[in-house]
Amino acid sequence: MTSTPPATETPGERRTREALEASGIEFRIVRHGPVRSLAEAAAARGVTPAQVVKTIVVRRGDGDFLFVLVPGDRTISWPRLRALLGVSRLSMPDKEVARDVTGYERGTITPFGSLTAWPVVADARLVDGGPVSVGGGGHGVSATVDGADLVRALDARVADVTDLDDPGPAGPARTTPAGPASTRRE
């Protein structure tokens, strides 16, 4: 599927669109403007929160990164991801490093059109979820694709690498890439 680019398409949006076109999968670009929450993003994109895909940049080592695709209502299970990758430590780069290695600002990151084609790990829930919405390379822009097509086009490694993001009454119980933490948020 091809789409006619708008006159205001940013370089990141163009790279994303061109990479999606080159992938051969069906997609629809959605321009929805700024959103302040997962619920707003899902509503603006016409999907459920679980169908919004967060693309997380993870560092395995010096100059060695990967993308982890996470359903919007879930968070990375760092112990399971470390076990899957066979490593004892992972980290998340700061926003400047993430921009430098992908070409995208935080909040716009997508594997499509990244400056480097880093490996991709996709949570298993994305394969059978039907349509999903990934970043479109610009703020307020997304691409709706079939989850199975997304995984196939990116040659993603599929595994159960997330936990339900349920903050409960005491707030989120999260772990960091290196292990449990009580105060650090991902």
C-alpha cells in the first residue's frame, strides 16, 4: 500500500513511510496530533490500548542495540528479556543516544526507517492481536498494520517478554533493565 505524503511530512515520517512501502505490508498512516496518555493515543488511532505498540530501544552492549515491541498496556519483563537474549545486563539509552542510533526522537521511534536495522523482539501478544498501531516517525503520527505482518516484515523474534502494566493502588511495581528497583521507572 502506498500513501500520498502530506506537504508537511517530516524527514522521520518520510523514512517511516518509505520503509513501510518497501516492506510490502498493508498499512494506513494516521495523523492524530498530540496525545497525553495511552487512552488518548488509542482513541485517536482507533484501536484499543493493547493495540498501541511501544517501540523500546534497549542496549545490550556498547554500540549494540535492539528494538522491543511492547503492547501499550504492558511493560517489559526484564528478567524474561535477559533470559531470552542470554545476557545478564541490559540498559535503556537516554533520549539523545536513542535518537542518535535510530534517527527518531523518543515518542516517535519505530523500527521502520531506523538509521540502523537493529534486531527486533516482539511480544507474543502482537502476533494474534489483529491490527496494531506503531509509531509513524513523527509526533502525532502512527501507522496501523496487522500484527502478524509487522512481526514478519521486521523478522522479529517473538516471545513472551512483557507483564501487564497494572499500577494497582500502590503504584507500578516495576523492575529496571538490570534488575528490581523500587524507585526507578522505565
